[in-house]
Amino acid sequence: MAMINLHSVSVAFPVYNLNSRSFKKYFLRMATGGKVVEDANKHVMVKALNNISLRFEHGDRVGLIGHNGSGKSTLLRLLATIYEPTAGHLTIQGHISPMLDLMPGMETELTGYENITIRGRLQGLTLQEIKQQADEIAELTGLGDYLSMPVRTYSSGMMVRLAFAISASIKPDILLIDEIFGAGDANFIEKARQKMISLLNQSSIVVLATHSDELITEFCNKALLLEAGQVKFFGDTEKALEIYHNKG
Amino acid sequence: MNIESVATDLASPLINDSVVLKQPSHYQLALKDLMSGLKKWTIWLMLAYQDVKLRYRRSILGPFWITISMAITVYSMGYLYGHLFHSNLQTYFPFLVAGMLGWSLISSQFSDLTEALTQSESLIKQIKLPYSLYIHRVAMRNVIIFFHNIIVIIPILAIYHEVAKVNFYSLMLIPGLLLIYINSISYGLVLGMLGARYRDIVQIVKSLIQVAFFLTPIMWNPILLPEKDRFIILFNPFYSFVELIRAPLLGSKPEWSIFAMVTVVTVLGIFLCMRMFSKYRARIVYWL
């Protein structure tokens, strides 16, 4: 049974390469909403997440909302175990599949099929699993013969199709999604949507970051409102959206 | 991605109210990273192979350009410097070619590994994989390139067969490569971390390698060095590591002092790597 437990977790980034201290303090507070503090070595630290305690359980479909820089992506990366908490404890049970940023890791010189293999391997599929699913992935992309052409010949929409289809082929317990809807043409969006819904239904826990209220109300049964790296509200989706909009 | 293991990895004591399980130490987490990096060998082997293939994707000769450019370099260098130093081509040519093969492997490991983590930034920030995997990827890539390069020794073995022989000592190439690989991983992790944290390191390493090339007997024979200046090679780890490749390629018996130096460097590297990797592993992603 999948489970995520955060116990007073904080994530603080050191920020290097900033010279003017007074300006950067000001700027960071404006731009990130995060709290900017200095550590002992006089490095500027951005507290992207501050003392967060949460528990997600089987069946939770959590919509992540908040302004730019409120910590949504950081939280997703934390849950994807890419970031490790700088304070507090994080416990995760279950196989995670992050769909955070689809494009990096695409080799444009390689063909679509080759990219399917590489990305599949990186995301933990075995060669056999990839072979079994290759047709299904190819079908979902709807790219047909283009799959045997180098990815550099693709349009950006076609690249998104490919990337999405590969990521969606993994059957995770915990699915983390960061704003990936809305690419491709109408036909693909519909296909992707159906695939997404089936993925969402198969996953034990879903955490979805988005700015679209529609998606939240449609897919999620809980919402988490972040503000300046802290939990502002966690619970009912409608209430969360209301607080979010009233405040803004 | 096997998250069951990551779960224990990351962390953490199951905080069920008051029950706090023992948390794995930084040392254990670092060791786990190294182990799972090794276990995922199929992935880094694939990536390394891909890297080599990609570089020559649209060229007709493909990766054999590596061999060709190496051949042009060493043969022309051998000819030119052989005459410049008035040395006997019979001995100088094989010495230089074998030395250059060793040097090209070691120097490319040094400079590429410093960039190993920064260049994989987009992957590191997207998919959780052991950090050591990215080091293996680069180290393996250079080993693959080395095996392309090594072909240039074949004509030398044929033409100068009195000096460069294939014999029992040629087999020493295997442990030699293995030792270089182990050091590539341990020092590679350290350099990779330094390169990620301080972006100047890459430039520093690159210029140090230039200097090391001239200080190490590759173009010049160590015999030419007066007795009192021998310390230049005696305390030069590059010399010992180049010799790990050069001696077997020429079929000559490696000196024991080489292995003493290599052992010291290897042990030091593993110690340094474990210290630094344990301490800073969790910070790496924030540096990128």
C-alpha cells in the first residue's frame, strides 16, 4: 500500500553566483515568495519548503496549488526523492513515477524508437517490458512512421507526444505530475487525457501540480495550497481553491 | 526505479507518533548509492555506448574517427619528436604511441569526470538515479573510446616487433585498466562534486592536465632525466598510471614502484571518495 509521510520537512537551497546581497534579498523575496536567509557561511539560502508535515495515503488524488515559487515543484521533486530534505523526515512506500519535465533526456539525434528504449530504461523498465509495451507506446504517440526518424526532425508538439507516451507507459503506485497538459493538437489532447485518467485510476496516490482549477476539480479529491513554502491549507478542493482565489 | 529501497534510503524513520526507527547514516546512504550504481550497469553501459555513437552519428566512418584522429596525432608526433630529440625511432616510436594511448585515457577521465555531474544536470533533476551511475557513464565512455584508440598500436607491434612485443606482460593491461577504472570512479565522484559546487574547477583541472602532460614522461624518455631530478617521475602519479597502460602495450615488465604508487593513490582515492561522498551526497542536487 502506497503511503507518503512528511514529518516537519524543510528544503533549503543554497544560492550561489549572486553578488549584490541587498538587491538579491529583495529580489528573491519578490520572485520566489520563499524565505531568504543566510547560513553560517554567509551563503544565501532560500527556504523553498518550510516545516511541512503531511500524510498522503492510498486513494489520495492531491491537487497542488499555489503561486509561482510557492514550492510546488520543489515539493514534487522532494516526493520524487530527487531532493532530500535538509531537515525533517520523509517516508515513502511504493514505486514512484515522476512526470515532472518531459523534455530533458531526449536525444534529438536518435530515432523515436531509440528514445523510447532509453527513456524506458532510465525510468526503470527492463528491456523486455519495453519490448512488450513498445507497440502500445507507439500507438499512443500516434506518430506512425515518424518513430523511425530522428527526433530532431519532429515538431515540438510531436516531441511532447513522444515524451508523454513514454512516461505514461510506467505503472506507478505514486504518480507525480507537474503541469504537462495542453500540448499537442486536439486529437492528441483527448488521447492523452484518456491515458491520464486511466493512469490516475491505476495509481494509488497522485500528486498533481497545476494552475488549472478545472483539472483540480475534475481529478482531485484533495487539494494542498502552498504559500511561501508552507502549507496554507490541506483538504477539501473547493475550499482550497476558494482560499487561493480570495487571497490573490 | 526501485522505490522500496529509496524509501529506506531517504530516510527515514517511520514517524508513527513516537516510534522512531534507526536512520541510516550518511555513510550507509553513500555506500548504497555506489552499490546501486554498480547494479544498474546495463543503464550506464547503454548511456556510455550511446554517447560514443551519438558523437559520430551522421558521419560515414562513425566512431572510427576516434581511431583515425588518434592515429594521425601519434604517428605524426612520433615522427616529428623522434627526429627532434634525435632518438632512435625503433625505440621512441612505440614508446610514444603506447604512452599517448595511456595518457589520452587518463587525461580524458580527469577532465570529463569533472563535468560528469554538471552535464547530467537535467537528468539528475528529473529522475532519481544513483549519482555514481553518471560517473560510471562517463568513465565507461572513455574506456570505450580507449578501445577504439588501441587499434593504432597494431601497426607499431608489426613494424617495431623487436621493441613492442605481445607476451605474457601484455595481459597486465587488464588489471591496469581495472585499476584505472576504480580510480576513475573514486576520484571521478570527488571531482564531479567539486565541479558541480565550484564551476571554476573544470578550467583548473584542464590547465593542470596540460602541465601534467609535459611533466610526465610521455614525449620524453625518463632515462633522459638526470639522477638528481628523478623525483619528478618518482612522485608523479600520472607517470605510474600511464605506465599501467604503456608497459603492457609494449610487452615490458612493469616496475614494482609503479604498483606501490598506484596502490597508495587508489587507497587514498577510495578513502577521500567515501569521506566526501558521505558528507555531501545529499547536497549535490542543490548545487546543480
